[in-house]
Amino acid sequence: MAPARISTPPPSESSLGLTEDQLELYKTDGYLLIPDAFSPATVSSLLAETNSLLTSFPLFSHPMTKFSTGEGSNAHVGDDYFLTSGDKIRFFFEEDAFDNNELTKPKEKAINKIGHYLHALSPPFRGATLTKYNAAIAKSLGFRDPRVLQSMVICKQPEIGGRVPPHQDSTFLYTNPPSAVGFWIALEDATIENGCLSFANGSHKRVPVKSRFVRMPEGGTGFVDTDGEGFASDIKPENAIDESKEEYTLGEVKAGTLVLIHGNLLHKSEKNLSQKSRNIYTFHVIEGENEYDEKNWLQPPGKGFSRLYDVV
């Protein structure tokens, strides 16, 4: 796989938002790599908070919920601990951290991800999320009422950090029409060795959102066919190709890089077989004016999803 194209560093405080070149690159490829978007001090603060959360959560009261990407015979997670995490900070284990249902790693080395309300409940993560910088990016992307949801740290632990197959974020955070954009921040260098992202360039214009990850009537979660729009409102669909024939571009990035990911873009990451972790922080933004219904697995807290423009 070829390496991804990297955009220029972020603009100064006086000219927030994406440049015309950055916006064009995002519209063409469906993603954008912005190096040095987050300062070393911010990255260090988020890593310190991550380590504090990992070492302080109690095992005795944890249901030992594992996070699965749904490959093979393993079903996607769908227990109550997961479904009620939208307004809490919760911890989800790697599948490969267990042997005969017994942890084989220290708890801080066994967690797949921490989520899903970090941006509201953790001051360091709130300070890196609800900012004028991120609001300006959302404005550049055309959001009228950007709402923040599903904020989480993905740890990609050494030796056991699981593979994530090709997927579209709008499958899991569906609005009609689709509008999700992922803000993905590298807290450590992401390399081919520790499971960096890779992207099917331009697939956001070729691949509609065909299915949704929802709460099932009988309980738990599952996938159902999408009965609404398959493409974002500003996308002119191109001729589709067999998804199995999509070619992927590697996205190796340095710590502090911000990666913007269109909700229709196919992207993936491989298992981390190295001795180095690949901690990242990610949150998503959806268009608040679009329909977000009760079928979605993640439901809004009582006061609704966080308004990004409230920080401006």
C-alpha cells in the first residue's frame, strides 16, 4: 500500500479552519491528515489522563465486557454495559486478553477502548474536543449544527490490539442523510508495525451506507438494512466497484496528527503485533439538523449530544 498524502500543518489561531487545499484533498480522498494539529503538551496531557483512567478503574465491579469488531463467529458487543455507555466513561477489554475467561494481561494492558463520553466527563479530553479549532474545522466542512458524540480512546495494545476490518463510521452513527465525520487524534506514533489506519481513497463517493448498527427489538445489537439515504447530501455518487477490490493507502502518522475521516469512507487497521501501543483519541461529529433516530445503538444523553458551536 502506498503512503497517504499529508496536508500542511494547521493554520494559526487567527485563521482557524481548513485551507482550500486541505478541503479539496478531503473532498477528493475522503480523509485528511493534519500533522501537528495538537501540541506535545496536549498529547502528553491526554496520555496521562488515559493512563490514569486505565490504572484506576475497578476490576471487582466490572462485567468484563469485551469489545469485538464482529469478525468470524464473534458478535459485536451489545450488553447493557455497552448500550448505556453514551453518557459514561466505561472500559472494554480486548478479546485476546483472555484465556479461558481469565485475564492474561494486567488490566491497563488489556483494555481495547475507553468510551463513550470522555469529551464531557474528563476535563483533559473536554479541553481537546469542545474547542474553537474543532468548531472551525466543522464549519469548513459545512456543518450547520455539529454535535459531538462517541468520544473514546482506542488503545491498540501491544501484541493483542485487535484488527479492525473495513468499515464506514456512518454505519454505526447513522443520520438521514449520512453526516458523520471522525476526528481521530494520534496520541502516539501510528505505524504499520503497531496497526496504523489505512484508507480506500475516494470510497466515500462510491460506497453507500447499506446497513446500520442498531439496537435490536429482542435486545442486544445487530445490523439492519438502511432504509434512508446512503450518501451524504453533498456527495455526487460515482460508479461503484467491488468493495473487496478497493485499494488501501497506509496512514502512518506522528503523535499530534489529526485525521479527519468521512463517514462513508472505508477504512481499517491491522492487528498490533508489535511491542508498542498505539493509543489514539477519537470523537465524531454529526449534523444536528439531520434525523438521528432511536434505532441507533448510541442514544443521546438527557441534554442531547454536545453542541460544538457552543464553544465559539
